[in-house]
Amino acid sequence: QVQLVESGGGLVQAGGSLRLSCAASGRTFRAYAVGWFRQAPGKEREFVAAISWGGGSTYYADSVKGRFTISRDNAKNTVYLQMNSLKPEDTAVYYCAARSTTIRHHPGDYDYWGQGTQVTVSS
């Protein structure tokens, strides 16, 4: 079992930055791939970024590539999403999710989810 708690969301102006954190419980967290997803009102949950269990592989949605960076610190059981050059279209609830073994891009492939953190980017 893995429990995930996101933090770091908030209100920011366009062009600003935020860093989201995903804190996990469970001593086997380092064995899990972690993804960040987001969901805007009236839209489906979409993939944002993911990182392999060891941190050696990362993947990004085209819409955030070059602006967002995912990283993890397994000693702290935490995964981060650094978001720079934020745009109003980045406004959404951001969720982290975990799954054993390899990275996947589809939300349905993830077993554990956090409660989400709101990110609002004003124009």
C-alpha cells in the first residue's frame, strides 16, 4: 500500500512558477513509478509527467515539455514537479499517482492516487 499526499498548489500569475510535492508513505515507494496528472473543469484527466522508480527516466506531455521538470528523492519518499513559465491553460487540479514497475501514461494504469492540489494561473 502506498498513500500519496500532494502539496504546493496555489494561485500564481502567468509566467510564474510553482513546485508541487508528492509525499508518499510506505517503505517500498522507491519501487514505484510516479506520474503527475491534471484535470481541469469539464475535461478528462490528462498525463503531465512521469518518472521511473530510480529517477533515470522521465517523460513529459508535449504541452509542458521544456517548462516542467519532474524529479524524485527516494530518501525523502517525495516526488516533485517544478512548473515554470506557467500559463492560464495550466490551471487544473494536479494529482500524483504511483504504480509498480514501469512508467505508463494512462491514468487507468496507476494504482494509487493522492487527493490533488489546485493550481490556478491568472492571466
